[in-house]
Amino acid sequence: MKSEITKQNSIAVSCKTLAKMLSISPRTAWRLLSAGKIPKPFSLGGSKRWKMSDIDLFLKCNGNMAEYEARRESMAG
């Protein structure tokens, strides 16, 4: 699922970019976020962005939020 976007060393990505990385529509990305099935974004100047490190970890966990959260928690402390 990795795309050329990750090669650019982006720190944060928009919903449109996230959707392309996951091969879904931006609307589906928002629905998945509402359902708690993808990592939460942060606000940047009134828009939402996802940390590239969070998305990379999420993809390494094969889209499994429970595994993603466990790994993220273990990395934090």
C-alpha cells in the first residue's frame, strides 16, 4: 500500500493523501475515522492531518487498530 508519498518523507498527510495510500475514497476515510478504525488526525491551521509515522505503523499492523494502539503505547513509554 505504500506509495510515492512516503518516499517524499512527508511528516503529515491530508485526508485526500491518506485515502490514496489506503486505496479508499476520502469520504470512506472520514467514515473509518468516525468508527475508530483508523488513527486520529491532529489539527493544523484548521485542517486535519495524519502523522506519517502513525500511518506507517498502522499499515505495519495490517490495519488492525488494537495492534496499532498496543504498539504505539509500548513505544510511548
